[in-house]
Amino acid sequence: MNIVLLAPPAAGKGTMSELLIKKYGFTHISTGDLLRNALSRNDEIAKSLKETMDAGKLVDDETILKLVYDKLSSSDNKGFIFDGFPRTINQAIAFDKMLSDMDNKVDTAIYITVPKEVALKRTTGRITCPSCKRIYNIYFDNLRPKNSNICDECGVELIKRGDDSEEVFEKRYATYLKETEPLVNYYQEKGILKEVENINKEEAFRNITTILENL
Ligand code: AMP
């Protein structure tokens, strides 16, 4: 099964992916994570990627499609969650073609929504474990690490992403509205769009599992 998670910044794509993987064992393909891994190479390409990401802009479609293709073709296919991909109509069209060449398709696109002010708090308070990728948030009681700034599970220091400031959030939000929101129509027209509001994590997750189990 191939599931696309479509959402504005900080709507909870990462958290929902984490929960879905735990429950169903999907393979996670997050283009944001793949890009952040590429940044550690520290070469000219990494420098230019970092500039784009820190400015809240989108990385070019060609780079993204290559990352996804490489990851897809090196994983055994038992179901994927695409988190933060596709993010443009061009990417979505190329992705449909890529999957169809592999005798495959997108089964459902889950559109996760959240009020903008909640998304802003989630962004500016977000800290992540560089080792297990677990996401915490300093503004929400149930998401705070037990010991400030240390991962509950790995004991390593949590980090704040360079693109998690309010200024970058506004830019990413504007980019989302312009480039990514049109995908809601794209998948609606294909008849595979499902919408889930994510104010409460448990409720949103329950709604997503109901959707998946009724496909
Ligand atoms: P994310 O972790 O999904 O929020 O992605 C962080 C940043 O990586 C985004 O703000 C973009 O700069 C870049 N990025 C991630 N996925 C894509 C994509 N599918 N297309 C273009 N840029 C992307």
C-alpha cells in the first residue's frame, strides 16, 4: 500500500508517520529526512540545499525525484508512507509515472489539517532526536522530554531544526499554499483524498487507521 501524507507545515505528518509505522510496519519515505541526511555530506550541494531549506523554499523537483526513486528502488516493497512528498503538482505527476512504471500506484492521500496558530507553536517549539528521530515539543505537556533537551529513549541531546523559526514558518506556509495545496484538488479528482484534522493526536491517528482499514 502506498500512502501519501499531505499537510501544511507542522500539521503532524512526522508524528502520524511514526505511529503508522509502529502499528503497520510501513517503510517511511520522508523527503525532509532524506534531505537532512544529505546535508551531513557538507559539500557544495549540501550547502545549497541547506540555504534553500533554511529559507523555507522548496528544493528542485529533479533532486527530490531522484532521492525518492533511489529510496524506493532500494527498499523491499511492503507498503510506504510518503511524508512531505509530493509537494508540487510536477512531483505528483512524475511520481504517478514512476509508480506506474513499477506496476504500482498511490492508494490514498491523507490530507492532515490543523489551524495555523497550532501549527506555529508546533514548529517553534519542536525539538528532535538526531538518533531515533523522535519529535518533542517544549510548548505541549505531553510532548516535553522528561529531562530538558535529552531524548527519553536514546539519552542523546535533542536538536532544533534550522528551519523551525517563526520567520521560516511563515515562508514555508506561503510556499505550501502556493505549491502544495493544489495537490488537495489533484488527489480529490482522482477520488483518493481523505481529510483528517489533527488537533488531538490520538483521535487523528484513530481516524487514519479507520480510513486505512476501510480501503
Ligand atoms: P519537511 O521535513 O518535510 O518539513 O521538509 C523540510 C524542508 O525540506 C522543506 O521546507 C523543503 O525545503 C525541503 N523539502 C522536503 N520535501 C520536499 C519536497 N517534496 N519538495 C521540495 N522540497 C522539499
